[in-house]
Amino acid sequence: MTTRRTFVHSLVGAGLTLPSLRGDALRRLLAAEERAGAGGSGARAGAPDDEAFWSEIQRAFDVDRTMINLNNAGLSPTPAVAMEQMIRDVRFTNELPQEHLLRTLEPRAETVRRELAAEFGCDAEEIALTRNATESNMTMIFGADLARGDEVIITTQNYPRMLSAWHQRERRDGLVLKPVKIPTPVPSDDAYVQAIASAITPRTRVIEVMHLCWMTGYVPPVRRIVDLARPKGIKVFVDGAQAFGHIPFKRDELDCDYYGTSLHKWMHAPVGTGFLYVSRSEIPKLWALFAGEPTQDADIRKFEQIGTHPAANHNAVAAAIMFHRGMGAEDRATALPAGQVGDAPVEVQRPGEDDHADRAGRQRRDRRRIHRRDGSRQARRLAHGAAQDRDDADGQRRIRRSARVTIRVYDGGRN
């Protein structure tokens, strides 16, 4: 079985075409393993109480150390490796937009599609690249071919934005919404399934269920809901905004035909990234949110016709997937070939960016900007009485135990 250490070493040995991954991010992952292994405690590297491991992982993120963020469910920070990849591609796009965006970067969406399919456990021709879970789920909601009087089962714990979409269809199309009240805490999985089952009638056409509740963290028995609904011809829409990258699972465990999620949460990809899964048999039955050509009726790409794509995000998603796999590789049952992510070579290097001198100069300029920014922040914070010091040569900080830490708790999170 692959471990974090063997996985990361395989990346280094392969010499992947990820300039920034060959730098700080991989160094942090390797350092995390070395420190964890040197502890001698016998604890598994990366366990929740493995401070040596997680302190190194923390340094792979350029986050504000003066505030404790208790909500990554709405928007997670992105590791520097993925953020730098996106910035690099934005600059590359801007140099020659038509050529670089449409002919160089846009085709790489197919590599990302394959990698996401490998993570989710489905065919690459069933994954559409979207901008977030809201876009994915609203494609399901507004794309479902429903008629006046058709019933839709929702729960009182479903995400508010999805409920708003259903209410709009209720007002516009005459659908009948049947909200099922789910108590907190949920008494049991049996109680949850029974509540859904009790709301089903011969007019029920759709059930929308969350894979992981945004309010409580409860994980509903999605597979049981699918098994309940499918024999009756009822579609099950799964809102996976909080689950993908957070809990280990594959598509076959859910056996669902529809699944929407964001990648800017637990996958640590930049804002503006998500995916929609639709099984091959269901693609022709779902209308696209943005109209595609009639020839695309059975093509998963019909759900991506939003106009000009932010193609710089594609490579950033690839980098985020690699970082995600590096942190949790021992949880995967199969080893990944050296030099590959999933079944395809990583294709995330901008053309011509193997000039080490150019890259080193750019990194020096970036570090100077970071230091200037950090210096101005430090001056402002010291003026407010928050004593702090430099942590290491990378410009990271830690707060002295005597320092005042501001804690902000955000309620809820956007899809």
C-alpha cells in the first residue's frame, strides 16, 4: 500500500513538470514525513496528534497566522503550489490571450477531467468542470425535465441556495415541494430514510439529499436513499459540496446518477472550481444550464458551455489534486505510477518555463513583495499591541504564547 512518504518520493524521483511542486511544497511534505518519522513515538505519520507532520503541512499555505480560522467549510485556503500555478497561467494567458488561453491551456481541461474522475471513481466522460457546487446543483435543479404538479422531496437541512432554486421552480413551473423536517441531531440513519420514504407519493420525481450536512456534519445514508428511489423511477440529486475531499468515498459506494461539488473547500483548489457528475445514461435527460449544441446532447461537455473559460484554474486544480494525494496517499488502495497522477501524465508546466534563472528571479521578486507586505502588516499589528516574530526564512510567522489572538467564528458557508 502506498504511504505518504513513498508517494512524495516517487514525485521527486520522477522530476515532474511542476516547477513550484519541485520547490517548497514537496520539500514541506518530505520534511513533514522526516520529522514525523524521527519522533520515535511509533505513532502513524500524519495522525491528528502528530504535530511534527502537521506543522510542516501548515507552512505549505500562505495564511494569516494572527487569526484562527474555524471555518474551512465555506472556503479553504489554497496551498501555495496551486495558487502559484494559477497566477502563472493567468499571466501566461494575458501575454497572448487567444493563442495561450484557447489553444494551449484550454485543452488541458481534459487532463483535469481524467484526474477528477479518478478521484471520484467514475468515467472521465461523466465529469463536467464547473465553477462550484452551486452551478453543478443548479444544473440539476433547472435541468430536470419536470412538469406542473410533479413533486420534489427536499429536507429542512438542505443548503439554502439550493432551496431557493427549488422555490423558484415552484413559483415558475408549478412544482410541488415537499420539505421533510430533519431533527438535530438526527436520531438514526433509519429515521432519516424513513422520513424520506414517508414523503414519497406516485407524483414524486426528484429527491435532493446532501452527502454531508453543511449545518451539523451529519452524513446521510445516500446509498439507501438511492436504493429506495431508483426502483420507483425517482431521480436522486446529491449535493456533495462538503463531502468531496473531506471524507473517503468513491462513486460506486453511493451508486448515484447525479453529484455536484466544489473544489475550493476540502480539495484546496482555488475559488471558481467544481465539478458535476452525471452518469452516461442520464446525460441526455438533463438540460444544460447554458445551452449547448444539439450535437452535444449526450456529451458531458454540454454542461461547460459558459463562454470564455477561466482555463488558468485547470492546472491549479491539477496541483491541488496532487497536494491532496500527497497528504493522504496511504488511504488509497492502489499505488500510483511514478511520474503520473492517476492514469495520465501531469501537464501543468507553462511552455518555455524551464528557464531556472528566470524562475529563480521571479521567486526572489515574489519573496521581496511578501516581505514588504509582511513588514507593513507587522507595523500595523504591533501598533495594536500584537507582539509577533519571524518564524523562518520563508517569512512565516508564529504568535508568541503571550500574544493576543483574534478568533472569528463564521456561521455557514457558501457553496
